[in-house]
Amino acid sequence: MNEMPRRPDLVERPVPPREKPRRSGWRRFWIWSGIGFGSIAVIVGFVALGFIVYLMRDLPSVEALQNYTPPVTTRVYAGDGSLLGEYARERRIFVPIAFVPKRVIQAFTSAEDRNFYSHPGIDPSGILRAAIKDIGNVMAGRRLEGASTITQQVAKNFLLNSNQNFQRKAREAVLAIRIDATYPKSKILELYLNEIFLGENSYGVAAAALNYFDKSLDELDVAEVAFLASLPKAPSNYDPQYHHRAALERRNWVIDQMRDNGYVTAEEAESAKAEPLVTKRRALGIQTQDAEYFVEEVRRQLYAKYGQNGLYDGGLEVRSTLDARLQNFAVNALRTGLVRYDRRHGWRGAFSHIPMDGNWKETVASIQNQSGIVTWRVAVVTGYDGDDTKIAFGNGESGTIPYSEILWARRELKGGDTAGTPSSPRQVVKPGDVIYVEPVAGKANAYALRQVPEINGAIVAMDPHTGRVLALSGGFSYASSQFDRAMQAQRQPGSTFKPFVYAAALDNGRTPISPEFDTPFEASMGAGQGMWRPRNFGHKFLGQITLRRAITLSLNNATAHLAASLGMDKIVPYAVNMGLYDHLDPYLANALGAGDTTLMKVVTGYSEFVNGGKKITASLIDRVQDRNGDTIWRHDARKCDGCDTPNWHPGQEEPLLSDPRPQILDPRTAYQIVSLLQGVVQFGTGRSISVIPKPLAGKTGTSNDAKDLWFVGFSPDLTAGVFVGFDNPRTTGRHEQGALTAAPIFRDFMKDALADAPPTPFRVPPGISFVSVDRVSGREEPASVPTAIMEAFKAGTEPGIAIGPDSGHVSDESAATNSQTDIGEGTGGLY
């Protein structure tokens, strides 16, 4: 069989080997690069994740911000709401964001974080800008710039520290994101605006507004809010007191940012930038001049009650009892009285002397005014112009002291006497003497010579029905001495103690006309102590007199006889119960005020006479509120049932306030003492007070050797007391006494304090019977007799009514037996 020939197209051809595709070198490069970068990214991601986990491992919880309770300034207010003082380690006034003006928010977001409302806690665009700048900073060796948002600053201020390193910034960023996710923007702003430090010990915008401009936030204009917003970056670098130009430029930059963000118009921006940058600084502490002693005592009491943290961090709102009007009268009366005494005792000379060569003006300018009187100035004597004295001041000004304004400066002699009136200013001052002067009203460049009194004193005014201290000054000025003589000085009250002796007598059978003997008295002071022999001021004895006449003339011997016949064991409880002492030894000399006490305690005791014998507690504070506005203490403990009744209808009975005050003295006895002390003012040692046409009563006091001078008295609704003496007790002078020195201060105060008050009579309690008697002899007389007064008797003790053996009507023989009494151990010596 023949084979068929193969068709050419069907002939099997050998298949060539398959060629592998050729790969490009670039392609391989990119593949391997991608693998490499991907691996690095994964590694970096794991490292970053690990770093984030590491950072978050001990991050503080943002939940802590929910219960933010920062240190807040404690503020003390007067009774009329005016600010008296502030106490804080960080001056801060917390303001909820709802009460922060929009303009304040706009200024701070423009200056610190313009994208605050749109970013998630960190601002990537801001970070990029800062990173670019930081390249140059690193190369130049400068400090790195941050790109912190407001949220990041909250994280740093509240939860972290201020270390400048990458780890802290990373932790800050993580916390900022968490804070932004947890809290609304308004809460974050509230935290920021109340926490941020703005210089001048100001924490938060509200405190800064007060400390720089003495304004509340809603009173600030555009320029002022822009200045505050310029401070967070570096408060010390933009303090206008030291860097005014830098502060002004930074403020104007903030204004431009506010304009760019549409918060102010171009016209408003230009007007704000044209404003001068003037700040008004306020020192921390006492804010009201001439109330320093009062406010410092409030501070001491708050510290004792609430401790250091409560006072300086607690944000207490304290409403004090101070009446600014009465405080002004009290300070002026005390200063005038002290200067009056000081001038009686002459000129002690310039308080300093400087050579008049070289740059003496700088020397004068460097001498501080320590008088505490804002109208006084420090001057140096430069020469004379006839009888006038030429003076100059540190600022280059000059003036003269007319001869008439230097006449008072008599030279002080030994024993408290003074030389005659100076015939020439050369006898008083010489060139180079540094002195205090005060402008003379109505005369240009004319000044009066002034001298800070060496003697000092105190004055207290009180509401006798509540114990609220309405005015208090503990010295001539707080700048010259911070020792509070109203609260801290323990002094002998002298004859101001006598009303407590007479109160005991009236409760033990005596009446105002009971006889007593003003005769020589002596008593043993104990083994080896000698005899105590009190004496009257005039060294005279009046023989048998009434109790009224004895206290009216402040007769020591009559009081000593009375105390001896009563027994000190009956007198001491009155002084203790009425608050003069916590403890008083029953020595007879204490009946004449030998035991040390304070002016505040004596004023409190006198208040309990005029209020009808009700116990009161002196208080400088009405109410204390915590930072949330809740009352945590108040002086008025009375309860008013029904005062908070939600529904009130016509004819409904008004609720009555309870009176929890203990009755510590028979109200009839209290009124009798008031009546006796009225006699002191009308006819006795307090006669200088009687020029005031208002019902007034009171008692002078002068301790042994006139070391302590007093007057304490009252109207029906106001008690006041004055003390004058040297801080290191010594005699105030041979002729000085409470009637001459302290009583006029009381008079000057009461004259102003009661100027607009009606002449309210003293309130008479039930059980008092009035009988017309002669004020000297105590015999019944018709009311038409010139010396007749209406004497107050407890019902049943009037003249002509039989009185029991304790009536106080003693015979001459029994009185004589009391002229010498053994009073045991103790000291005395008051007259």
C-alpha cells in the first residue's frame, strides 16, 4: 500500500521553546521598595501603637475634669456689699461659661486657637506650621514653638506638667483628643478661662479683669479683652508696667486677629488699637482704706474657723458687719483725738535728717510714707523765708509751712509739760529735717506740720441688740502699727468697770439713792504686800453720798466701800457673765478695774446694759457662704417659723422671730444702770458728751497713774467705746484722764453717727417706777426743783416703802466697820 503524501500545511513543525517575559529593573525596584516601605510602615505602626499604648498606660483620667474645684479667692464684703478684702494663694474668681461675655471668648480663641470649634482637640494645620518653624529654631538653638490648642493647654494645666519634651507633647495630644471627645467645647472653654495664669497672681479671666482694670468681665471693652488675651503666651513678657511697648504690640496683634475672624469691624479694631494701654493694679488683701484693722481681724477669725486651705483656697464669700459710714466717723474721731493729745504734749522733732548736699531729692523720694494717712506727704526742710519754712519733695515740688501752721509745735519737757509757743520756725525744724506735712485747704503750696502720735488707742462701735460690730479701728493707722488695740490689747479698764459693781449692788437690795460713804479706805493686800489705799482723783472725800452721786463723780473710795460691803464673790459673776472676763480673781482692787481686759469685751458688756440684760456675742461677720453660695455659718441664730411659707394671703398673721438670747441681767437693773450712766453724761465726768442733743449714757475710766484712758457709752441703739494709752504702758501725763482724752473722741464719733437719728429715749422695761428726787441728796423733791430728777426704782423699792434687811440702807456704824477689810492676796492700786 502506497503512502499518501503529506500536505505541507499539515506537516508537524518543531515548536520552539517558550521565552520567559523579561522583567524591567525599575519594576523590580518599585516592588521591592514597596515591600520594604510596607514592612517599615508596619513596624512603625506597631512601634507607634506600642508607644501610644505606653503613653496611655498611666495617663490621668479626663473624668477628673468633671468635678473641677480650683482654689478660689475668699472675698470679704462690708454690710453694703462693697469689697473689703481678698485672700488667696491663687487669685481666682470662678465664672461659669454661661456668664462669660462672648467678646472675651472671641478674643482668647483668636489669640490662642482660631480653629477651636472645628478641630478634634489638636490642630494638624497648626502642628505643621509649628514644625516648619521649629526646624529653624533647632538650627538656631532656640526654644521649640508649640502648636498647642486650647484643649491641649487644658490637658497640660490640669493633668500634666509643663516639661518641654516630645513625650509630654505626645501625651498632651492624646489627652486633648480624649477631652474633646468627652466634653463639649463650652466645658473646655470654661476650664481654660478659669484656670489659665495671666500674671499679677491672676488665675482666670475674671480675676485678671479685676486685677488689671478693676472691672468685671462684662465691663471690659475690645482693647481690654484683647490685652487679657495677649497674656497667656508669656504674662511677664507682656506686663505693661515693665514691657509696655511689647504689651501694646501684642494687644494690637490680638485685635487684628479678632478683626480677621470677623468678631470686630475694621473701624472697631482701629478704635481699640488707638486706646492707650493703662492698667489699674490692686494689691491682694485689704481693699478698703481705713478698715485694715477690721478686715485683718476677720481674716484671723476665718483662719481659726476654716484653716489655711479654707481661707486661701476655699472661695468663701464673707458678709461682714462693717458699716462704711460709721467706720469713717470712727477712724476720723480716733485720729483727731490722738493728734489732739499729741499736740498737747509737744513736738518730738523730725523723724529723720539727711545732708543737703549731693542728690538729696533721690534720698527724699526713697523715704516711704509710713504715717498711713494718704493726705500726708514726706518733705525735707530746705530753709526759711521770714517766719515761713521752705520745704521740698522728692518729685521736685516745693512749698512752704506758714508760721501759723507750726505754732502748735511746742518743745516737750520732762514730766509731760511743754515749753512756750515757738517764736520762730528755727526753734522747731532745721534744714535737712525730714518731716510729715499736709496741704492746707484753700492755700496753694501751703502745708501744715504733722507728727505721727506716739500715743495710740482704739475705738469700737456695736449694735447693742445683736452684737454686730459696726466699726472698729485698732490704732492711729495700720501702716504705722498693725497691733490691734481693740481686740489684742489687754488693759486695765479703770472706772469703766464700776457699773458692774453697781449692778451687783442694785440686785442685792440697794437703790440708786442708797447711802454709801466716800471716806478713806484701806485693806490688806496679803502677807508682805502692804495696805491698799485707793484715792479719789481730786484727793477729797464727800462723806455720806448716794450711789448715784458716787458713780456720777466716779468716786473710788465710795466704790471700794460698796464692793467691800457686798463682797467680791457677788460682783465677779456679773463681770464674767457679761463677757468682760473669762475669769476674774475676787480681789477688792478689781472693783476699780484692776483686771486686764480688751476694749471689745467692755463694749460688749455695756451693750448688755442698754439692751435690757440680754446676752450677746460680739461678731464682725454676719454670714459665710461657700463657693457654691450655700450659707455655712451665720451670726443671727434666730429662727423664723413661717417666713418661707409659699402662699401668703391678706390678713394672715406675720411670723414672729424667736429671741434665743439668754437673759443674764434683770432688765430693771439694766435700766437703772442706764439711768445712772445718763447722770454721768449730764452731771458727771462725761459732761463733754452732753453737747450732743440726743439721749446718751456712758462712763469714763482712768487707771492708776493715768496709764489707760477710757470712755464707753451708748445711745438706745448704738454702743461705742474708746481706749487711749501707750503700747508700753506708762503715764499719759499728770493732768490726763478719760474725761479729757477719751470722752471727746466718743463725743466726736457720736455727733456724726447720730446726726440724722431721731432723739429716741432709752426703753423702760416693765416694773420700773419713777420718783422725783434731788439728784445730789436723794431726798424726794417736787419735779419743779432745779436739782430734781426722775429716779428709776424697781417697783416696791420706792422711798417710803419698807425695805428688808438687804435694802442697802445701812447705819453709820455698819458702814464704818467696812472701812478696813482683809481682801487676801492680790494686787491693786487703782484710784
